[in-house]
Amino acid sequence: MDDFFFSEKEAEGCFDGDMSPSDLEKLEVEEDMPEIPRADLLLRTGLKQQKLSVLVSLPKVLAATNSKENLVTILDAIKHVWKKGEAENDVDIINEVFTCLQNLASITCDGKIITYPMTSLFEEFDAMMRQYHEEKVTAVFLLTDDQVTKQLLPLVLEFVHELQVKDHAEVASHCVAAMIPRLSGSLKKTQIIRIGIEKGDVSQGAGSRLICCLILGVLTASTLLSEQDIDGLFFQKVRQHPPFPPSSRLMTDNDNDVDDGAVSALLPELLELLQDEEEQVKVMAFQTLLSLYDYFPPRDRRDVILPVVAEILEHPPSYLISPLARLFGRLAFKLFTLGDFTSDHIATFQACYTTLSRSDCPDVRLDCARNLPAVVQAFGPAQYSPHLDDLLQAFTQDTSEPIRRSVVSGLHEVAALLGPQRAQRYLKATSLAVFKDESPTVQGHLIACLPSFVPTICTGVDDDTKNTYIDAMLKAILHHHTILAAGRWREQMAVLDALRHFPTFVSSTQLFERVCPLLFELMNAVR
């Protein structure tokens, strides 16, 4: 019964405005009523906040009182709530229904919910999938695969089929994704891709096409559907669909393209979504395409995806600038590790990165600053070094402190990638200039990375040059200590943590004259 007690916020929502006698009657529920009949009653006749509260608690309530009859009762009540929520266009109810069904497919007998991941950047998705499979090995799900296939899936597909509004697209797609690993039999799995492709039809609303993009991403990454499953459904759809854009037709001119794998059959649909009239759909399609880039065969990447990406990079639309800046480092590094870069692509990528780095939007510049080490690694030090002078000057003199902090925090990574000679040429003066920054926090970020930065800068130089540079650094650290306000103990700890590594590259004289006095002063301050 405790699962249905309302929080203070929910209780306030129940009593907003004038309550009619009939509404007051809905609040009266017999205290000794069993949980499933109580949930059924509240879902059918309760107030909105009561229904939301029940939907949240329902998976764990069913886990405590599971039976075939109770599941049928609950699903009938959920269908009733859905129809009423859809008729009233109630966003909260509709979203909570999808979340409830997702949790029913994912909950274990002990009440733990094991969530199947949605697609994201490849490395993150791969880690989430490993965690999911590890948890699934020892899990005993509340509902059998057969129950999910025969009872939950038809209900979910019925609800998704009617959706057109963007507000429900993400939660609906999460619900569909939760069904995929629980389905028994390829016939049921093909129903997922069928509705995914149908929702991408140009005659559908923006919400439908967004669902298409999300579902196709999950299907591609999950590899749960066989090549044959996708082949018949996709190419049947192609024959009925309005013409694809030229870049997509490359994939349908030759039936042998399917031999490269099931993911190739989904590529034209993702490319078409990039041409959608809704910006939100195009952004999601772009992010999905980049996150799944690793999955596509080399021929598809070279002949289809890269020309599309290069065209976007040459003239990035305003709605893609932010996601492009955020994902730029990952994308460039993927192309580098997969060997997909050509000289033409490198020039296009470099020009795009330079343009984004000088954007009027601070958030875009911040993402570019964070991506600098990945960009240097992808383009290569020999190729990208000539661009560093102007770029580092722009980043380290930016009016936004978070941008300066971010680029300074990655200088040691850039130094390691450039190697000693180029690091001395491009980063030595920059590191000294950072100590003139007006922000002690920015200076502190550089001090924190000095143990990794200084050895690279000082490798292969004569003792006089090395000692001169380190002496300048130590003087700057002492100056930083004088301008650091009292009580900034976290930043003081960061300095101390860096100083303990200095004996590996600092002379005994420098330790005695520069480091020890600072340590004694900090010790006295603690007393």
C-alpha cells in the first residue's frame, strides 16, 4: 500500500483549484483493497496525479503480486489510461505510460530495473551494452520473453503507431528499445523495423520521423536483426517510398549492397532523415549517423557517408553547429583510426574546425577547446602544427574563462602528441603566457598539468635552457600563490599535488630556493 501514498508535491497537485464532490469521492479508496484491484481502480477512475503515481509504482507492485491474471488486469487498465490520455492530449500521462511499459519489460523479480541502452557515441554505447549484458546474465526477469513478445509488444506497437507529436518521440523510442532484447522469434523482431521504417515516411509528422531515427539507431547498433529480416522489409519499403535524395540512391542501385551487412540497408533511411523538414529530426539523424559510423562497412563510409559529412562541414547549417562542435573530436579521431582520411577530407575538416573555434557562441568555442587534443591526434602533428599558433592564441585569450580553463587543461596532452621539438616551438611561450592570465583558476589548471607537461617541453634541450624555463615556471607558481585568495584550499591542494612531482625534473637548488619556501609558508598557514 505504501507505493500509492502521495508525496507532498503530488498531494498539492490533487487539490489545485476547486474540487467537485465527484473528485473528492475519487480520493476515497478502501484501505484494505488488494494492490492490483486498487491500481486498476485508480488507473480507471482516479485523478491525474493518482494515475501518474500508480504508473510509477506499477512495475514494483506487479513484482510483489505477479500472476498471469494480474498482468492482464494491469495491461487492460494501462490501455484505458492511454486512450483517455491520447484523447485529452495529456503529455504527462502518455509519457508515463511508455515509461511504465518500458520498466515492465526491464524489471527483475527482485524489483531491479535493467535498462537496455539507447545509441550514443560508440565508446559510451559499447560500455553501456557490456554493463547491460553483465547484469542480464544473473537477472531473472519478472515477465518471460514470451509474455513480453505476446502481451507487451502488441500494446507498445499499437501506441507508437498512432504517435505524431515530437514530445513523445524519445520516451516512445526508449520503450521500443526495451522490448528488443526480450523478444522471442525473428517474426516479432521484424515488427520493430517495420514500424521504424513506416514512421519515417515523409507523409508522417515530425514526431513520427524522430521515432524512426531513434529506432533505426537502436536496431543498427543492437545487431539483433538478421540481414534477411531487414532485406525484405527495407527494399519492399523502397519500392513504395517517394524517391530518395541522390546520396541515398547510391545505396539502392545495386542489390549487392545488402551483402555488406544489415546496417547498409538502414543507411539510406538515415540519410533521408538528414533532409527532413524538421530541424530536431535532422539533428537526431546526424548524431545517430556519427555515433554509428564505426558499424558501417568501409565502402559505405567512403562512398556514401563521407561525401555527405564533408558537404555538411563545408557549409554547416545553424542547427548542426552545436552538435558538430561537440562531436568533432570523436568524429575526426574515428576517421583517423579507421584510415578514412584523405587529403581533401583533412582540408575540409581543418577549415570547419577553425571556423567553429571562432564562433560567436561561447558554448561552441568551449566544445572546440575540449576537442583540441583529439583534433591534433587525428590530423597529426606534422599536418596540424602550422595552425596551432593562431588557434592557441585565440583560445588562451578568449573572453570566456571556461574556454581558457579547458584549453589549458589539455596542453599536456597536446604536448605529448606534438613531441618535444614541436612542443617547445608551439607550447613553451603559450604556457608562460598563461601565467599572466587574470584568473588564478586558469593558472591553477596549468600548474596541475605541469608534471606531465614540463618533461615533454624539456626533453632534448641543454641544461641552461631547461633551468631557465623551469625557473620561470617556479616564479610564476609563487606569484600564483600570492594572488590566490585565502580559503581557496581546493586550488591550494591542486598546487601541492603538482609540486610533489617536481623533484623528478627540478634541480636541488631550485627545490631549495623556490619550492621549499612555498611549502613552509603553506605549513605555517595550517597552524
